[in-house]
Amino acid sequence: MTTASAVDPRRPAGGGRLDRRTLRADAILAAVTLALLGLPMVLMAALPIDTPWLLAAVVAVAMVGAILVRRARPVLALAALTALGAVHVLLAAPLFPVWFAVLVVLYSAGRFSRWPGRLAAFALALAASLLASWWVTTTGGFASPGAAASEVVRLTAILWIPPMLLFSMAILVGWGVAAAARTEAATVVAQVSQRRADQEEERAALARDMHDVVAHSLAVVIAQANGARYAADPAVKDASLETIAGTAKHALGDVRLLLEQLRHSEAPDPIASLDGVDVLVERMRAAGLDVRLERAGGPVALPRTADIAAYRILQEALTNALRHGDRAQPVHVRLLGGAGAVIDVHNRMLAMPGRAGHGVRGMHERARLAGGELWSGIDDGWFRVRAAFPAGMQHPLAAPAQGGRA
Amino acid sequence: MIRVLIVDDQALFRSGIRMLVESQPDLVCVGEAADGAQAVRLADEQQPDVILMDVRMPVLDGISATDRIVRARPGARVVVLTTFDLDEAAARAIRAGASGFILKDAEPELVLAAIRTVHAGNEVVAASATRELFKAFGRQRQAAPAAFAGLTERERQIFSLAAKGLSNTEIARTEFVSEATVKTHISRILAKLGLRDRVQLVVFAYEHGLAGEAA
């Protein structure tokens, strides 16, 4: 599948590539961090307490930098925060805001890195929460200065649980978002290739139609013109010229119809849904088809793929009626909604079935791929197409996780 | 009189060709068929000399119809009518026994000449177009079969000229022999190689790399 190269479903979507929008979002996040956490930290340090304010400034800048590179280099951001955490704890400096940056970076590691980055994130989470709980135990006043080592260990172990839970949560949320994005990307790829296949199919059908109309009509025109040139009888020549004019006129009408179809398939078609039935019917009426639409069973609620297939089948059936049917007779369309959907189209055929048929095969295929069924056939001079999409079905290509949305 | 049968699923195309055929004193149209099955039946009833055969038709296509007609009556000559000059179906029809192919939009003079040429059997219709066709859709080239070694030196010379699409008259002029001699050689060559007519000879030469690559 060549189309997959644009979006690699195995790579966490959005990772690595930095477009202007994500960069701006991160810049805002960094600015907010700096304003709300970094500056107060520096100011706190500048007060005549015992921390050198320069160290606080460096830590603040490093923290902001880590937030800025968290998408492209999640592991680097992780390493930077590990270092900052160590500075905080080992120097016992008042650098609490670092822990907020740790949460952001852990989330990023879950979201934008692969297995090694995520494992590193869990390692950091373990180390950071142990350090934090040890620090709180010893300097936060939980253990009295002269407490036994076993008491310190016990308290550290208890205090370790909340930060570990918090940090793990950050990684797991990032991971979950990455998985969702990946599924979404795979869905987009599948949809794009499906659309491309549909377009190919349509183009092939148009090429066939073009050949049928243009090549056959021109072959007749040439044969008749050559025949007339050689015919001795003036009456035969006249009849030939009449045939030529008639054939050319008919072909021109067909070419116009094809061009109309081409325009429709070129125009972005946002209403490839049974919700757009009225517009479709109007369009067909404008093209000269007497469509009688009858609805029953309430509004149609089909999964999206079935909805598109149902709409395309209806469109194809009506187009066939326009091209091959008797336009003097009405075309009856019955639309049964409710849990599933049934489309029933019948139109009066012209005496000669002609070269119809390839479109019908496409309709069968479309219905089958979308999990429905289609019957078509001739019934006493009427051409009938009936497509049924059962309720509660699932698109066969959709991933199980996508079932609810498909 | 050359008896001609016209086979095409478009009535108006048939009537145009029919006018052309009927305008000629030496040609007569003995029938029209709208599909391959009708063509097979009419070929049996009317014993036409030349059949102008469309390829894509309902009921029975032109390839199968050609196959059945030449099998039933080896003397019948089929000319395939195609829309494109590189149509794989035309190549298959020639394999099935057609004597040549012409485009549906060919000049009327060419259509008439093709009818007379395949009937006379002394020349191939559009030899270079036939080679192009088999260049596009031919099989993998093979070594010449043992039968080819059975040709005499003289026969081989005539074989390669006929493979280039030269008529009997042209071969006679090139080789300083009489046309009757050429005709005798050609029929002996066809018999030795088990080929039914000259177009088969062109295809045989092409597919076995005997066509003379300059052509």
C-alpha cells in the first residue's frame, strides 16, 4: 500500500514532525511554565535564603527547554529533567516547580517515544518518586532528625506511592493518546486508499463509457459516410446522411451526459450519504428523469461506510436509469429506514437492454464490501435494483476498537 | 463474385459496410450477423468466402466465432474489425484462424482491398501492423521448431520475403521467378510448417525470431 508512506501507522502520529501549530502550542506551554513556575522560583531564590539565584535561573531555563523539545526528543527531555530532579534533591534547593515539568515530560515520553523511551520514563518515574519521598521524609519533617534508618525507609516507602501513581498516570495517559492517534492514522490511511480505489473504479467506468459512446458512434458515422460515397442510389446516400446526423446527435447527447457525470465526480461530494438523497433526486430530476421518491420506516441511521455505499448504489441506479432506461416513464425509488436500510429502485427499460451491465457488477461489489446485499434483475420490462443493509452491522474492514465509530 | 458476410453488433455499422461492399461489381453481401452465434450459423448456410468480423459482441465473441468457422470450413477467410490498432483481441483472433485485421475506421479502399487480398491469398493484409500487434501481444520468442529445418534453401529465402509481407508478385520480381513458382513454394512452405495461411506465416516468423529484424 503505497499510500501508507504518507502516514506511517506504526509511528506515533504527530511525533517527530514539528509543524507551526504544535510548536506554537509548546511555546505557550513553556511561557506559562516560565511565568507561573520558573520566575517565582528564581524570585524565591533571589530572596535572601540560602539558594544561589543563578542556579534557579539555569534550572528554570533548562525546564523550559525540556518542554520545548519534548515532542522531537522525548528521551533528551527526560534525561534533562532527571538531571534537574537530581539537582533539586541533592542540593536541597527550593526548586519544586521542576516536578510539574517532570509530569509534562513523562506524558511526552509516553506520547511521542517508542518502547525504549517509555521504559526510560518508567525508570525516571521510579527514581524521581523514590528521591521525592526520601527528600520529603528527611527534610520535610516526617521523620524526626534522629530517627532510625528503618523508620526513614518505612516512611519513604509509604510516601513513595502517591508520586509514583501520579508519574505513571502521566506516562500511561500519553501512551493511550499515542495509541488512539495511531488507530486514527490507520483509519485515515484506509479511508484514503478506499477513496482512491473508488476514484480509479469510476475513472475506468468513465473510460469504458467514453469508448462505448464515442468509438461506436464514430465507427457508425465513418462506415455510413464511406458507404454513401460508394453507393450509386441517391436515395441510399440521403438515408445515410440522415443516419449520420442522427448517430452524431445521439452521441453528442451521450457525451454531454458523461461530461455531466465527470463534473459530478470531480466536484467534492460532501453528501455521499443517504442524508443527501433529496439533493441527488433533485439533480436527477434536473437531468430529465422523473423520480418518484417514497420513504418509510423513519430516518436512516447506517454506519458511515454502509451509508456511502448505499448512496453510491442509489446514484448508480438512477444514472443507469437515465442512460439506459425509458426516460418517458417515472423511476420509482423506495427508501426504507429505521434500524437497517433498504433501497429499492425500479425503472422502465427501453426495448433493447443494450450494453448495460458493468455498472451493476460495481453495485454488487460495493454492497458486499459494505456488509450489505444487492439484488438486480429484469422483471416484466422493469429493471429493478434492491439493496439491503442490515441493522447493527459492522464494516468488515473496521478495527474492533473502531466499531462504535465506524 | 466474392461472397461477403458482415458481422457486427451495430446494425448501422453493418449497413454502412454493406453499402460499400454492394457498390462493387465483384463483391456481394450474402448476409449480416449481429453476434458470433448468428455468424457461425450464417457462415454454414451461406458459405461466404470472406467474413468481416467484429470482436466484441454479445452471445458469442468474434474470436470464438472465427475459431468455429475456420474449423468447420478451412477455406473461409476471416478479416477482424477492430477499434484500436493494438488490440489484444485481434491477436487472439488471428491465432484462432483469422487471416488479418483492419481498423473499423480504415479507408474504404483498404477495406475493399483487404477483402480481395485475403480471398486471393497471395498477400498479407497490413503485414507491418500485424508484426506490431504481435510485438505488443505475442508470446515469448521460441527457437524455430524442427519443421523449419526441413525447408530447402530456396524455400527459406521465399519464407523470409513472405514474412516481411511481400506479395507473390513482389517476391517473383525480387527472385526472378514466375508468380506460379512463388505460389507453389508458398503452399509447400505452409504445408511443411503446418500453417493455414500467410498471416500465420508472418506470426510464425515473428514469434520464432525469423522475421529479419530490420523489418
